[in-house]
Amino acid sequence: MEEYSLRSQVFQTIRDDILKGKYEENDELREATLGKELGVSRTPVREALRQLELEGLVNIIPNKGAYITGISDKDVHDIYMIRSMLEGLCVRWATEHITQEQLEELDEIILLSEYHMDKGHSDQLTELDGRFHQILYEASQSRILDHVLSDFHKYVQLARRTSVKTEERAIKSIGEHNEILNAIKAKDAEKAGNLATIHIMHVMENLHIEEK
């Protein structure tokens, strides 16, 4: 169990670093260097790199090394298309199971978002946006949806760093969150789900991501 846990931790750490933008596309990931940084032997690092290759984040070239693949525009486009449908399903389920405490936290997030928008605090807005969706993932009471959508959210963080952070889009996004929340409060699962799908499509349009 400890060995499995170590492999899992090494994989998750390297994966998170890739998704946070620590490395550039085509950067080489050296087993010895990573092992030294993480305080582990090369074996769990090698296994983690193989797993990352299966996810498409790393390309292993025999007798040369492991290199960062990066996330293409098509990858981001596909993620948003899939995410838009899954978010709709998630919000439908969340409408059925959400607690009063979660509703109150969503209300608070919208109020805080409006405050930080007025102050021009883009980093806080991004963080609050992520928390809004995470509460809905948890409220769906589906571990599978929570896991998949949380993973997608990490993947698109790379793209969102280059998105156009306009005040107009921030206002619309907060308004869309408010509409979703009002539909949830009204127990209108179908409307809430449709609004969530449209919201994610609007986010994708703001990134100017098109299928290549």
C-alpha cells in the first residue's frame, strides 16, 4: 500500500506541475532530476512518466527521454465540449441533492465575485469561479462526475491563463452563475442544467478556441 501511495503521489505531483504550467512544451523530464527534487528513486518517477504518456501529457522517445507534449487547442476545444454536457448533467443532479449550506456558500461566492469584479481583482475572480463549480460537483453526489470534471478543470487552467479577462465577460459570467443558482433554488433541474451547458459554451467562446 505504501509503495502504491508513493507512486500515486509522484504521478500526481508531476502531473499537477505540468498542468500548472511549470514546464514548456517539448521540455525534457529527466528521471534523475525529478527523483532528486521529489526525494524518491527513479523507479516511481519512471512509472509516473509512463502513466503521463497514457494521458497524452508526455511523449517518451526510446533511448532519448520523456518530453512535455503540451495541450493543443483541439484538446481544449474537446474538453470544453465534453465538459459543457457533463456540467449540465452535474447541475441537474446537484439540483436534487444540494444542501442549504451549499446554497448559502454559492450565494456568498456570487457576492464576493461582484465585489472583486468592482475592484478589478482577476485572480480572486478565477478562484471564486473554480469554487462555484466545485461546490456543484460535490452537490451532485457523484464521485465519478466530481473526479472527471475536477480533472477537466485542471486541464483548462493552462488555456484560461491566456484567455481575455474583460470586465464585460466577468459581468456576464457572474450573471450566468446567478441564473444557474436561481434555477437550482427553484428546483428546476432541467433549466439549471441547460443554463450550465450554455455557460460553459460561453466560456469556450471567450477563449476563442476552435476545433482544428
